[in-house]
Amino acid sequence: MGLTAEETIVLEVLKRALEFVEKCPVDSKVIDDSFPTLRCPACGTPFCMFPCAEKLALKNKKCPTCKRFEMGRLREIVRNSSYLEKLEELKATDAVSSSIYNKLKLEYEARSRDAIQRAYSDGSKQS
């Protein structure tokens, strides 16, 4: 049983549209706004933060796309994002008070901003 004309058109349009979709080079997951991502500071390739960028950072691998940037330089960003996720879980279960939550959230966000600034300002100069 073959495809109808409408199904064929849909498939042709979908194939063309998928050429413009960003995918993580590690697990081929479509990059969208539903989960945290990191980009290689050298080439701009997006990665799923968890688990792809996390694994690359922890093992200090080079970016699989450009082979120039040492992903270990993103380790602090990944770690702070992980801390923030855990903090959100604690807050959702009332395991942490609002004052402690707010204090820690501000601290992790400040650390993340600093780490992002360091990695992305220095990363583009790396070769």
C-alpha cells in the first residue's frame, strides 16, 4: 500500500524542514526550548546540557564538531545548572525554606553568569 499524494507532500515538506532543525551532535536530539542547552563557544554548535554537554565537560573532551574547544571549560556551568535543578526539586517538596532557596538560587545564578562569561569570552579565542 503506497502513500497518498497528501502524505507524500507532507513527507517532502518534513524532510526539507528537518534540514533546518538544530540537533545535538552527540545524541541527535532536536534542540528546542524544552530543556537546557549549551553551545560550543568556538563553533556555536548546540548540545543538550544533560547528559551530552555534561559528559563531554566531565571527561574534558573536545567539541565533537570543531575539535578545538575543550568542553571541560563548561564544567562549572553544567555543575551550577545541576545544582539549580536540584534546588528547584527541594523547593517543590518544601524540603528547603523560601529564604534558603532564594539565597542559594541567587548564588548559583551569579556563579553561572560568571562561569558563562569566562567560558564564552575566552572560548572563542581558543584554537
